[in-house]
Amino acid sequence: MNKMKRVFSFSEKPVLFILKILPSLLPGIEKVITVYYSPDSASIASELIRKENGEYIQEFFQVSDSHSIFSRLRSDNAPYSWLRKEDLPFEVRSKEKVQLEIFNELNNSILLIRIQNSFDTKNDLFFIYFNKDLSNFGSINPNKLLSTENKTIIGHILRNSIITFIQNNQNDKDLFATINENTRAMIKERNILRDELEITREKYKEGLIRLSNSYLTDLAKSNGVTYRLSEGAMKKIREYTGDIGNLKPVIDQAACYAETMNLEETTGDVLIADIHLVMDEKKEPRQRETIPGPVGEVPVKYNKTFLLLDKLENAALHVKSKNMLLTGANIGHEFPTPVTPPAITDALKKHKQKILFLFREYPDRWEIIRTEFRPVQNILNAKPFREQLSA
């Protein structure tokens, strides 16, 4: 036996959802016919569910009738009506059978329920075929017929039940749409953060090159020698993950090594190759990773603050590599998207408590802005935070 594909109840038309559950609400009914407006085809559609050999089968069928009769039925304001089969103003023709024998079911009474269709403001119709007695409602004397009072109660309760099911169905659909929208927004935000982090990493790597060149420029002024970095050396510097404070001695040592190896050369430039760079990161006094790690290393609510601090640190690195002052204007200019000093100050104020938390959790990160960028130092030098550090 093939298993039916599982879908959300709100993934199909509300009318068809109700058609499927009515046999569960009313065990033993022989047939339910629905005539409704389909927005997909912008026309009247109809379907049937009927009992056959103890199981219910859903079928498409055609209703031959004039437009005016259906328009009158769908425009009637009565919430429900009880009809005899002789009262039905149409014939139902099956696609597979010449005609459904709905007029020969002498023992059925038909309840017509009208539910407003939100697409054309007219009513969708449910024709529910009951037995004339109360046998559809449990083990009751089959000789006891449906009274007018019974029919009024049944019509009222059943219509309200259908309306409730449809409203719940729509509420679930709206909720699911909201969840989907929120999920898409979260994915979009995550992708933006990932892209910004990648840009920050790339700018950081280029900052390392500029900082190294600034060190070589200082050496050139004192030694009277021009130093150049080979492609291999620049690649190795970009991959440097040690303490930023240890980069200068690495560059100084590489320049000295390369100059020594270049004594017999006639050219004035000293080319520093990757082999001249000795980056023994095990000798670092603090084992910290300067390149920002994935945002996922910290609690989600601190992601944006974490990224802000990374941007500030790497912007500060770029500013220092250019031998410029660590001012808000210079740092803001080095952001992936340049920002103004007031914007930096405002961001620091808004993230103050989270910044303090991250500085406590990651004491080896963001060394430059901790020690040299005044707006951040003002946060760290606040009395409560200093007391916490000394506690």
C-alpha cells in the first residue's frame, strides 16, 4: 500500500481540506459535494467525496447548469438550508460515469451549507447527504427521524465548526508564512555577516602587508637600503596568525637575513623572500589568534558586537600601517563601508555592556583598540569595569 505524501493542511484549498475531514466529523454519511470558486482558474469548480465499500473516495466531477442558478445559490445569504433531493436545481455528471444517481437516494436528506469565499465575496457550497434518521450520530433508534429542531441544531453547529476549521487553517498558514519570512531574514543576515567578516579578513591580510612595508620603510631610512617583499613573502605574511606585536621583529629579522644573503649582489634593492621570514609562533607570550575567528565562537546575541570590535581592530591596524593617528575619522575611513566618528561613538555606547563582556571573555583579542583607541579606553577605564577586573 502506497503511503500518501504528507503535507500541511493549509497547503491545499480550504474548501478541499473541509471536504476531506467531513467524513471524520460525520461518520457514515454517504456523500459530500462542494461547489466553489477557484481563483486558479477564475471559475466555478466542484468535487465529490463518496463512500464506497466502507472507504471514502474523492473525485472530480462536472456540474451542468446555467451560470445564473449557481450565482443565485452562491449569493443567497442564508447560512444553511435543508433540501430534498428534488429541490436540487442541477444534475451532477461524473467524468467517468454518465450520471451520478443522486436523485435515487430516497433515504437521504441534504444539508446545504454556505461559507463565504474571500476571493469573490460569494459563498462556497457544501451539499452534505444525511440519512433521514439519526443513524449518522451514533447508535440511535433508526426509526427516529431527523426533526426540524434536530436539523436546526445540526446546521448551526456544523457550519460554525467548518468556519472554525477554515479560520484555524488560515491562522496556521499565516503563522507558517511569518516563520518562513523570519527564517529568510535570519539567513540573509547571517550571509551578510559572513560576507562582511570575509571582507574584514581580507582587509586585515592586506593591512599586514602595509604594516610590514611600513616597518621596511623605517629600516630603509636608517639603513639606506631599499627592501622589497617577494610574492611568496607577502603570501606568508598574509597567513600570519601570531601576535601582532611580534610582527615587527619578524620583519626586522627577515630584512637583516635577506640583506646578509644579498651582500654580493650589485643591485641596491634587497628582496625579502618567504624563506627569510621565520615565524615561530610558539614563542609568542600569548597564544591568541589575531585574525578574527568565526562569529559562531560566541553566543549569538554577541555576534554583532564581536564583528564591530573586529572591524575596529582591523581598521586600527590599517591606520597604524599608514603611520596615521588613531582618530575616529581615520578608523571610520578604513571600515568595509566607511563610517563617521559619531557613528562609531554611538555604536560603542549602544554595545557598551556587550563590549565589556567580550573583553572579559577574550582578554587577548583587540589589543590595538584596547590600548590605543581612546573611545574604547574610555569604556574600559570606567570605574565599575575596573573594579570587576581587580575583583
